[in-house]
Amino acid sequence: MLLSNNWNNNRNGSGGSKFGNGGGKFGGNNVSKFGGGGGRFGGSGGGFGGKKEFGGGQNMKRPNWDSVSLQPFNKDFYNPHPSVLNRSPYEVEDYRNKHEITVSGVEVPNSIQHFEEANFPDYVLQSISGQGYKEPTAIQAQGWPIAMSGKNLVGIAQTGSGKTLAYILPAMVHINNQPPIRRGDGPIALVLAPTRELAQQIQQVASDFGNTSYVRNTCIFGGAPKREQGRDLERGVEIVIATPGRLIDFLEKGTTNLQRCTYLVLDEADRMLDMGFEPQIRKIIDQIRPDRQTLMWSATWPKEVKKLAEDYLGDYIQINIGSLQLSANHNILQIVDICQEHEKENKLNVLLQEIGQNQDPGAKTIIFVETKRKVENITRNIRRYGWPAVCMHGDKTQQERDEVLYQFKQGRASILVATDVAARGLDVDGIKYVINFDYPNSSEDYIHRIGRTGRSKAKGTSYAFFTPSNSRQAKDLVSVLQEANQVVNPQLQTMADRCGGGGGGWNRSRFGNGGRGGGGSFKRGSNFGRGGGGGGHKRFNDY
DNA sequence: AAAAAAT
């Protein structure tokens, strides 16, 4: 056994009040403390009802948690390793600085620096080393001790930063500390994600680590037959990973319920809000017992996300990896070509040829296009020129989407043409080039798109065709380029100067700052401001 | 105006 058991003293030392009565168990009676109508949780009550299709909620009443007889929920699995507890504040500070970790909140546990310190049980550690992971990433180093303490957590971090593992492994530990699932029980852990592909990626990670822990999972999403998903739910699973719509469907039908759910993860919360999922998310969370642990992840920290955190997380610890300023991966060479709309097609052909000539055979390319229809057209055109292209967008059946992604991953087709459905979270190895055939609607989207390349320390190149109709975005783009130490196309600079005025509202207005619950203000890296040029921080992968 | 997400 790796785990020593003298943690009990330490825990008492930091005040038993943290966990309520000091006893680990939260029985049904304790729950009422949190529940009740006007409590701190679920304050926004019937916050749904906006959208017709999903709204209503007639079929799904919010449980009265006082009257629901809940299975006990064991929060008493906090097991911090003495070496972490005894680590000097300076060492912790130093580690956080080096990894650009900023934290806010009350009683933030020290970060770990090695897997062994996380105090995961042996079976989890074994699967970690079995998968070939060496060192925890920044988000894991700081996220694990917090998640393992049972506290609520807000993590501002990107996909590819290792955040999936940061919440899945503690989920395993959490689950294994709960009474087993019984007949008719819903899942203990629920992960909500914005897109079907992302949900499936998360499920893959959960399966990789779940097998050794005897933790079952299922992935619930639309576009696929219901039968199998429903069967999984009825049979009983510990983890459900879901996109909101289909899950609500199952909840309304009573196929599953969330009365056993004590570990909730909201992944890419900003994205889910962008996509208008807020009513659905609220509807789902209102089905989950208030004494749960909640972990919310977001790439950005706009006020909508902050509001969600305030409504549903109560007290939480916030961690932020890298600067709060949105910045592109510095491993990517960014090239911006100013042109007219009608020139694009020809330019694409030339570009593909250039790429084709000097690239290694395994290299992959993603081409981002504005609309589904244009995706189809462009794919047809470049295929006519002999390029091995496949395409993906939201009108394709899920089966087609899965198949296309598989072909692209396998390298059977090295070019993927896609709408923004593929802009975020898509984790495919070997993408060398990203071509923004149509410039996206925001710098945020741009950064996410080009982030499909240059993952885990690899180099990548991005191209963007930038037309006069995009000129409103010129200024923002220039700051992104400057921040990443890129050469700025003089024509782009001219456009940015001409379209001065307000310039790039998103990044000022959309980022609040963290800090909550009397724990001092959010500590910022030295590069926090909108400084151009100098920044040495890497947002996406300094791991 | 477009994209994503339940049927």
C-alpha cells in the first residue's frame, strides 16, 4: 500500500468544519441542510423555460431534496500525502510560478509534483504508469489535491492540458468510496460536454482508467441509437459522460436519474454556454443533489460562466493555468494572407500543393470553412484535384462523423475540411497545418482552430485567408500575432490601424477576474496585461 | 448569418 494513514491528524488540524460534522458521511438528513428552496444552491430555481424544445420541464420536476431518501455519500476520502502537506510555502509558490498556476479560494491544498503524491490508490497509479505518463501536468498537479479534497473547483484551462485526467482520476477515487450502485440507481459521476466528439474522447479516457478500477461508464449523446445507451443506463454505470439533449431525454423518460450523482463535471463550460445550452445545463443540475462536488472547466472566464459558478458551485477554489489573457500556442507559425474572396479557391490549391511537396507523408491538414455547404463544395473541388480529403459538419449523420474522424485519425485521409464543429477539443495526432479558408468570427475561435496543430510540443503551421470583410477583426488578430511573437503582415497592420475604434472587445469584456470567498484576489502572472510582443508564456502546452 | 445539440 502506498497510502499512509496519518492524514487523519492533518485533516483534523485544518479544522473538521470543512466537511461538516467531521464525520465523513452525509446521510439523508444532512442533505436538507443544503437543499431547501432558497438556499445557496440552486438559487436560480426554475431558470429554464426559455427555449421551447428543451424548456418546459413539465416532465421533469426538480426533486425536493428534503423528501428524497438518498443513499449516503462519503466525502471522507481526502488523503493528502504528508510530504505535500509539509512542503514549504516557498516551494509550493515556486512550483506554481514556474508552471503559471494561479489559485484563489480558501484553504487551497498544496500542489503535488509527482504522481505518487496525489495519493491515488494503487490501481489508479498503476494505470497511470501503464499508460506511460511520467509527470503530472500543471492542471493535474494543482487540480488533483483540490478535487481529492472534495471541494468544488473551477479550472480555467484548455483541452490538451490534461484536464480530462485531472477530473477523471479523482472521479474514480470518489466513486470507489461510495456505496455500490444498486438496481435503479443512476450514475455517481456525471460529465457534461458540449459536443458529441468531445464526449466520446472523454469516455475513451474514462475507459482507459476505469477498467483497473472496475468503474463502468457510458457515453450519452444524440445522433446514435438510443437502445444501447438506454440499456447501459438501466444496467447501471458509475460514470455517465453526456451531451445535454439526449441526457435530458433519458431523464424525462425515467431511464436514469441523478439521485446518486455526487460528482458533477462541466467540461468546456464557456463553450456550452456559447452554444445556448444554459437552460439544459440548469435543468440537469437541478436534478442533482445539492451536496455534490462540482468541478467546472472553461477555457475562458466570461461573466456568464462566472454566474453559472456562483449559482451552482457555492464556495469553490479557482485555478488558472497560464495567463488569463487569451493567447495562441507559441509553437505555431501563423501566416496571414490578405486577399479577396474570389481569390481564395485558387490560393487554396496553390497552398495545398506547396504543403504537399515538402511535407512528410503522415502530416495532416485541417481546412476550416464557414458553412456546411461550402464545406461540401470545397471538399468536392479539392478531391477533384486528387487530394485525399474528407469532411465533417453538423448535418452529417453521427455515423458519418465518426467514420470521417476515424479515417482522418488513421491517416487514410490526410485532409479534413470542417466547420467549427471541429474547432475545439478535437485531439488528433499529427496535424501539421491548419488552414482558415474563412476567417472565423472571433479571435477566440481562431485560437482554438489553430490549436488543433502544435499539440504537445510539436510544431505546426497555420494559414488564414483574411479578406476586407474580416477587417473588423484585424486589430484583435494583430494582438494575437504579436503576443505569439509572429511576424505581422503589413497589410494586416494597415487594416488594423484603419479599423481602429473599439477594437477587440471580447478579450477585455469577456474576462472577469477570479477570486471569490475571501481568499484574496486572483494572482496574475507578470504578463497579465494586454502587453504585446514580450510575452513568454505559453497558453496551451508547456507540458 | 452560421455553427453546435434530442427526435
